[in-house]
Amino acid sequence: MPSATYDSHGIPGVAAAASFLDDVLARAESLKQTFSIDPPLDKSDFNDLQRLLSNALGYEIVIEEPGDSKRMQRFAVIETAVRDTFKSLIATIPIEDPAFVRVWNLFDILSFLSDAELCDPALLFWLVEELLDSQTIAGCRKVFDFLESRRERITAKHFKQKQLVILRTCNELLRRLSRALDPAFCGRVFIFMFQSFPLGDKSSVNLRGEYHVENVTTWDQEPVAVADEDKMDVDKDLKPQKDKPLDTNELYPIFWSLQESFNQPKKLFEPSHFAAFKTALEATMATFRSIKPEQQSRTRERLERLEEEAKPSLKRKRDDLDDLASGFNPKYLTSRDLFKLEMSDLSFRRNILVQALIIMEFLLSLSPKAKEKLASVKAPNKSVTYSDYQLSEDDTKWVCDMKNSIVDYLRQGTEGPYFNRMVESVLARDKNWVRWKIENCPSIELPPMSPDMFVQSRAAIGKLAATRRLRAAPIGSLSLDFLDDEDEEQAMEKLKDPARYRLPELSSLRRGIADDEFEIEMPTNDESKAAAIEGKASKTWRALRIASKTKLVVFDKIEDDDKIDIIFEEKPAQEDSVEAAADEEAGEGGEAVFPEDRRAIVLVDSSAPAGARSELVQQLVSRHPRVFVRVPPHVTRAPRDGEVNGKDYHFVDTQAFNMMRDGDQFLEFCEDGDNVHGINRRVVEGIMDNDRVPVLETDSDGAQQVKDNGFDARFIFIHPEAAAPPGELFEATVKDLESLASAIFGPSINSNSAEAAPTAATAEGDGDVPMTDGVAA
């Protein structure tokens, strides 16, 4: 314990307050017998702190308003006494000593005093900040163990007075930590801040758009000596060619110069710097494309061997690790000798390209189209809008082309599609974050729930959680009382009655539902009304179960769960004529003719207008209505004249679309300005579950996304001249409805008759080329 001799510092009451702290700490030691951080002291054991402090100071403490002179004087007295006690404890007890539990007890007591407004609310975090400054990284971990275990308690009250010192403490600790050697500890610090600060708090927002200019990457600036016979060739072409990889020594300074643009993107506003950036990035991409997969595997093995050799001994002292963790950690190994090896590492290349994608998104936010979107913001944050600069049309086209090139490269490899989708999700969230900053961080908190809504919700939850008693005879179940009869043969005959196991007719259930509805509208008594309500629910559920086998298509037309009359209606004459035509087309037997391959069909037409592709799909579906179903995409725009939700498109808002995209629900999606659309995987699978063949309409990029997502489908390319499809993605190329039907069904059927229709490949003379997995063998 601290010394019993107290220093008053010339302030009356300091010695008395120190004596009060000693008494309270002694009580804490008697209550908490363990020497660990947990469990925390119980606040109920210290409810008399105000009375004890009043007795120690010699006057009754009254909680004054903030800013009162007596309040400030009392805070100063207690803070002085607490600091003396704290310094005495940490000076005499190391953090590894079990007796250091006295410091944890002191912090718990300060949280009680803070909640009771007997000391400054931020006093506890001031001491924590000083304690972190005096400890090694290992000691800081223990201090943070205390903060994490007490987070809810110490941030529950007076958070506004504490938030600045919490933010300063966490930032200072993050500056000491190495992101490479202490990633888990850094993550704990970030999570602590995320959990402590409200979701819409601006303290963690870079409102002024400042960049981390101190994060400078240094590399060897000394030029490499070049022989005279080679020097002339270098002088002939100082600018790297776009698709030709450069020599490693030539690429070295060009490649590392990209870090200046990654570090300070606003330098790209200068035309000369932007031109140099384009040249460097094009040269880098050309070199990346020239690296072969076998070279990557050899590099990975070599890097793993070097890591094994560089592993520290298990006998290394903990103090040495702490010194290493607090030391300087280079961001990149920029030695010329390692440059060729680094370029062969896939993880290193992906790291560079992700930085390049961030810069591409930054530049696209300065395009004319993006500037038009910001015109709707009433009072934008000018620090992050860069209104004085706008990207030209040519530069915008270059940025779009380079972004697509980087995305295509990231998709390569076994895990490439997954990695690219992960990066796209992160960048999409970051764009939303930037937009929130541009709009000056509007509130994103939900409004409080109204009292009426709270009462209704509580009543509904109470009904769901209530324990329900089982009925002796559940509604709709048949009695088994006849089994008690002595005549076993007669009981068995009753059990074999067909009425017990045959499904009832829909018409009988319809009559039962009508009787229950009549009883609900004109009940005999309350009990008969309650029984009619339950009976109607049971019969409705049974009717839906039976109708699902033959009338599942009409379920989409049910708008109210209590009104299912549509499943009892007979088929309209128009539908009968359509199905009759389909039966006639299908031939004898009245069954639709399905292709042998029932996988989903992806129709791609990147050359003709989208309307031509849609017209071909409509003709295919109209000719075979019981076989094919067009998949309506999800879009974020408003419906146009004549468009029906759920038939032409699924119209959703941007927030719902982003949630589905982040939930990995889209087989493919595309963001082209305000026209954001995607094909939902669940819609496609629902059509297939209904024994139909879904038909998807998309472009080449969308088809590639479907392929990358591992969805098994048939890819057909539409071209008016039946030319060869671009790449090896497509199984066939078609030019009209006949060739499309022939490609889907085979040469034995087309859209109009049973005569053979030559496929596009046959028309071109390639009909004998076998197809395996969508690629010409």
C-alpha cells in the first residue's frame, strides 16, 4: 500500500482524500481475493462512497452543476490524491506482480466515483494513458485486457467527456504497434474503438480528406551501369511499350515510382505526373502478364524456404520480441536484388493491384459523370469533392480500360474470382463511406420506436414465446377411437378406409373454408369463432399443400394469406389455349418436350442492341411456355412505362441491392452509373426447382461472372452473321430462333417443326467439332 504519510501539495483536503482512497482500497482487497483482472469489483459493495468521502473531507458533498467552482475544486483535490496513489503503486509494483491487482482495483473505484460524479469522468482514462506510456508492448496487452473487460461499464456514462482521451490513447498505442508483428493487438484496439464510439460518430472520419504523406516508400535511386552497346538501345525508346515487358533493371525505378501516386493521389492532378503514372502502370501490367504460373510456384517455394530460415529461435527472449515489435517495420523490401523475386510473388502483385484499383476508383470519382451525381448534394464537403479538378474524357476512358484490365488479371488463378469479388465488396463499401463524408456525415441512426409500436411488438413477442398446450385432438386429424374396439378385424378395416389416407379434393376444402368464413363473420359465440379461425387456417394450409403439386405457378398471384380463392379457380380460356398450343407443339402425349440438357441457358449478345436479344428470348419462351422461363434481373432504377415488377424486372432500392450483393446472392451484377442490375441466384434456382429451364440475358462480362461463380450453365452467343464466338466461353453461336432452338434441343427439333435445323456451327462448316464442357475439343 502507499505510504501513510500524505503530501498535501499545499491544497487543503488532499491528505484527507488520500486517506479515503487507502481505506477504500483496503476494503477492495478484502472483497476480491484473486490477483487477476477479473472479476471486477461489484458496484453494490461501494454504494457509500459519497458518505465516506464527505466524512474524510469534513463537509457534506452535494452534486453541483457542471462548471460550479466547488465541483471543480473537489475534482482537483481527488485527482491530486489519486495521482499520488497511482504513482506510488506503479513505482513499487511491476505489472507482472500479482500485487498489481491494486491498480486494477483503483481503476474500478475510479469508475464508481466517475459514475457518482465525485471525480472528473476522464480521470480513469488519463491514468490508463499514462500507464500505457510506461509499459512495454507485453504490459500494454495486460492494460488492454482490463479495458476490454470493463468497456461497457466505463463507457456507459459521461462518454462525451471521455471520448477524446479514449481516442487519443488508442491512436498513441496504434502508433507504437507494428501492423506486421502485432496485427492481432492492432485489431483489438480498433474493435475497442468501434464498440465504444457510436456508429455515426465523426471522430474517426477523415473529413478533410488528408492522406498519409509520411508513409513514404524508399528505393534505390542509383542508376544501374549500362554498357555502351546497350545504352544506345535504351536511348532509342525511353518510354516503355504498353504490351511489352521491360527488363527488371529498367522497370525497377518505374515500378516503385507508383508509390508516390498511391501515397499522394492529388499529385495526379498535374498532367506531367499523371502521364508518368499511366506509363508506369502500363509497364507494370505488361510485366505482370508475362509471368508464367510455373514461375510463380517456384518463387513461392523459394520464399517459403527463406521464411523457414529466417524464423527466430523458440528460445528467444520475450524482451527481444517486444523491442522488435516496437521497432520500425518496412512496408516493402525495395532492394534491387529482391525485385525480380518479389515480382514473381502472386501476393505481392495482388497487393500492388489493389492499391491501383483504389486509385482508379478515386480518379473515376472525378469524372464528369460522377460530378453530375454530386450536384444533388445541397452542401457537400468540399475537402473531399475536389471541385477544382475534373478528369477529361480521354483520361476517363483510360482509367476505365485500366480498371477492367486489372480486374481481369485479378480473376485469374484458382482463387482469383473469389479474391476479386472480395476486393469489389470492400471497394463498394468504401465508396459508400466516401459518399457519406461528402454529404457531411448525415445521421444514420434509426429513429426511436414509438410507444404504440413498442406495445404491439411486445405483445407479438409474448404470443410467440408463450408455451402452447397441445390439443387432445388437433384440428384436421382423424379420430383413432375405433382402435379401442374389441373386434380387431373391424378396427383394421376402419383403419384401411381410403378416406383416411387419400388427399381430399380442393373443392371440399373450399367449401370448408367458406363455412369457417361464414362462422367468423357471424359467430354463434366466442368459442365457435375461435374454432372457426383455427379451422380456416388449417384448411388453408392443407389446400396450399395440395395445390402446390398442380398449381404452383399461381402462388405468385396470392397477395393476401387469408384470400387464396385463386387456387380454386379453373384455368382461363386464354391459358387453356396457350397450353393447348404447347401440347400441340409438343406432339402426341400432350407433354412439353424438354432438351436433354436442362441446365440454365445464358444468352449473350455484346454486339447487337439488348432489345434484339430480349426479342429472341420472348420468341423462345412464347413458343415453349412450359419449358423455358425468362429470368427477370434486379435493377435499382424506377419502372418505365409498361414494365411490370416481377415480370420484366425486380425493382429494388440501392440499399436492398447492396445487401443482396454483399450476401453473395447475385450470379452476375454490373454497375453502369445509375443503371445497376444483377441476376439473383435464388430466382434462377427457384425456376429450376419448378421444373423449368431458366433463360438469362447478359453481356460477355456478365457471362464471365456467371462462369467464375461456378454456376453450371450453357453459354450461347448471339451474332447476326453466326460468326465464331469470342473466346472459349460459349458452346454455340446462333443467329436466329431456328438456330437457337437447334443449339438447345439438338438437330432433331427447331422452333417450328420436327425437321432438322442446322446449327450455326454446321452452317459455317464446323458441325463435326465435338464440344466438351463448353469448349471446342
